[in-house]
Amino acid sequence: MILYQELAEISGVAHGRRGETTLALDVLRRLRHDILICALRPRQRLRFQELKDRYRVNVGPLREALVQLASEGLVEIEPRRGCRVAAISLADLIDTTNTRVLIEKEALRQSIGEGGIEWEAQLVAAFHRLAATELNATDSGLPPEWAVAHRDFHDALTAACGSPLLREIRARLFDRANRYRMLSTLSPTHLREKSSEHRNLTESALSRNTGQALALIERHLRDTGRLAVEALRDLDPAAAPAASTQAIPSLNQHGGQS
């Protein structure tokens, strides 16, 4: 993602196309956002005329954005049939969740070990903003600003990790998992109260209780994954049979602490 933006900016300057490059990057960000929050649903056909009307741009920037999103696994390009939003699947959800647990735990471990007073202050502020948005929740769900605050909180948890590559991989996995998390928010039956989870994570990280923090983040991610499996089962029972939640085992099955 970062490399694409840097190359695009260099290319734009070289060809006198800075304005067009900026427009392409803006469309890329907006398209990615709409896919990740399921405003553009899985398998939805992406027709150029509809996208032009929606984002008010020409075909060129749209084509560039779709090619980049295809490289990220968010768009599928079908020869002679056009583009569509990438499908979701139980296998991908399980793989994403299990891989995310591994990466998130290592990034958090490094962040707790290397973070200083600035990291602590940023984490406290991020948690405060997240908790404040949760106060505006209604029976129909969380407010739109919660998604931004939620991402900022998880970014803040691992911000002191010393590996830029690890942080980038973690961010990519967060985005990939976010589509599945959004599925669980489409049905009130799959919502859960998470403010205490975020508070406990914050307190464990700030107290440098690494073992507890790693156990909490694993449970947090796996619980989210299991709710997404249940939501996927509601949307497509054949894609997520009843036993499928066992594929995202609980923390205790991994030998962690409860």
C-alpha cells in the first residue's frame, strides 16, 4: 500500500500528472473504505458507470484503484466480465483470524517492551476516544465514528513495535479481518459488549503485564472471529456449517490464560 502510493506520486511528478495521481489515490482510499465496511458487499459487481456516478471520477483513476485493490485481495478481476468485490469464505476467515493472532501478539509484545511515556499517553488517549464513542451506541449498533476510533486504538496498542514491516502486516490483516467483523455488526444478535475488553487490554499493556496482555488480545481476536463465523452462517449456511466455530479455537484450547 505504502509502496504503491510512493510509486504513484513519483510517476505523477515525472509525467506532470500530480493532480490525476492525487485523484487516483483518493478514489483508492474511498473504494477500499467502502469495501472494508461492507458498503460494497462481497461479490457485488463493480460496474464502471455506477462507480463513476458514486465517486464522481473518470474511468482512468477507477481502473488504477481497482488494479491496486485486486493486488490486495479486495477485488476480483474477471476477464471479459469486469470486476467485483472479492468474495468472503469461511476458509479465509479462519486463516485471517489465526494469522492475525500470531502477528498481533508479536507486535504487541514488542510494543509493550519498547514503548515509553509518549506511547503510554497515546494509548490512554486512544482508549478514551474509543470509550467515548461507545457511549453513543444505540439498540441498532455503534455509531459510525466508532470504527475509526477502534482502528486507532489497535494501532496505538502496537505503535511502539520497532518493526515497520511487522506493523504494516498487522495493519493489512486488520483491514482484511474488518470485512468479517462488519458482518457481525449487520445483525444485532452478533454484537457483544467490548468496552471492558479494551479497558483490560489498556491496563495490562500500561502495567507491562505482557503475558496477560497477550492472552487478552488473543481472546479478543478469536471471539471476534467466532462471531463473524456465526454471522457468515446466517448469510450462507452452506458456507459455514454449525461446527465451523471450532476452527477458531478458544484461548484455553491454545494453552493461554482465561
